[in-house]
Amino acid sequence: MKVFAIIVTYNGMKWIDKCLNSIVNQCEVIVVDNNSLDATVTHINTNFSSVKVLSQTRNHGFGVANNIGINYAVQNGADAVFLLNQDVYVEANCIEKLVFAYKNNQDYAIISPIHLNGDGSKVDRSFLAFTYAGSSSLISDLIVSKSLNEIYSTKFINAAAWFIPSKIFYKVGGFDPVFFLYGEDDNYCQRVLFHDFKIGIIPNSIVCHDSNNDNYQSGKIGSEKYFRQFINTIYVKYANVNTDDYKQLSKFKIYLLKKTILSFLSFDWMKSKIYIEKFKRINIYKISRSVKLNRESKANYLQINEYT
């Protein structure tokens, strides 16, 4: 299979050497740079001549930048893509193992290796939490040293290292651009399951995810990060194609409006401002349109001119 690794970068100098050195000899590599302010692009162009760099003039966010890379890969004959975070390092033969697993399990839309932390000394915390919630049989088999299956099904795996066959994009589409950063992988997994595909983890391959950054920490109340995290949570819940929760959004907005008024009447100006800001940021039309579009079986969000 012809596989393209797609790496979205943004100020990635801390990780990019180790990331690229781990993958460039395994498959073709595309970097989509989200208008980095550091030397990421110059460094890649100088030191990794085999890497195709798609430099952007603004920061599109994680999902849209991946869509740009996916579109390029598919247009250039990719049978599959491997979405890889800039802070992830893969083991030797990772692509080979993913391809082998897919050929034996072609009903899987997403296949991921096991994620360790940055230095490989422990299982990545996020991966462990997601795996325990969605594929406890893998954890059980590892603990009791049972013979491991080739692949374990799960309902969700974070998009740090996703192998996706190109045919999936013609059914499920790309990432929904309503998500800028975080939540896009939840939404995509929901859509994969809706379209009757599976999500899997293979235990015979590992990546190291050096994810010690403040993006996972809660934003300070009232900050832009706080509101972004709030709206991502709302979109993950209400834009879920497997439910009709989006029809309840108007009730939720009425609830926020009531909380705004009550806070105002009790002279709690800060809470009042926060509730009204939450109310304003929820776009019912955008979410309902997203659900209806994502239930269709076609290559949504992958036209390159959408983002240029």
C-alpha cells in the first residue's frame, strides 16, 4: 500500500527532528504547517528534502490542516494515510505493522498503535484513560499476560497516530471544521461508528507521545481558552451523528439565558458575563447542519479550495 504520513505542525521545533527521523524512512511524509512563528518550516526544508511541506498563511487548526494534507495525499495516489502529531515518535516498522493489521481487518476505519509517554517509560495517560473506557479487554489481556489479539476494537482513540485507508474519506469525509483544536477526533470517531466502520488498536506496535503541554489543562474561567474548551464540549455532545441531541440545543440556550438573568439579578456580574458569552457562542444552525451533513456518505470537507 502507498501510505502518506501527514503531520500538522505549529511551532514544532522542540519535536520535529525526532518525529520526522522516526517516520521518513517508512513512508512518504507531508507536513502541513499552520503558519508557525518559529523556524519549523525552514528547518524541515533544509534538513528533510524528501518531506513535502504545505505551508499555510494562517493557523487553520488541527482538523482543517489535516484535511489539507489528506486531500493532497489522496490526489497523489495514497491508499492510506497515517495522521501523526508533531510530538509523536514512531517505532521502526510501525507503518508495516499497521498495513498488515489493516489487510486482515478491512472493516476498520481507524487503526492506532499503543501510545506511550514521551520517553517510552509509561503508557500515555490520555491513551490509558481512553483505552480503559473503550477497550478494557486490551488492558485486561495485558495485565494477566494472555495471548494478545491482533487488533482490539474501541469506541474512541485520540488522533495522535491514526492509520486511515483512503476509501474511508469517501464515506466518512474529513474532519469537521467546526472544531479548531480538540474535539475533532471525538466527532470523527462518532462518525466512523455511524457509518458502520470500526476503530482499533494494535498491541504489537507503539508510538511515544510527548504530550506534556498546557493544552490539556483547563482554561482560566472567562479566558478565551475556557470558552473554546466549553464550545468543544458542546459540539462533541450535540453534533454527535449517533443521536438527535442537537434538537435539544434550543432548550440548553434557554437554560443559559435563565442563568444569565439570575446571576444579573443577584449582582454576580462575572457569572452573568460568562453565561451570556456561552449563550452567544452556541450556533444552533451550525451544529444542526453539521449533524445532517455528517450523516451523509460522501467526502465532506476535503475540497482544498474551502480553506484557501
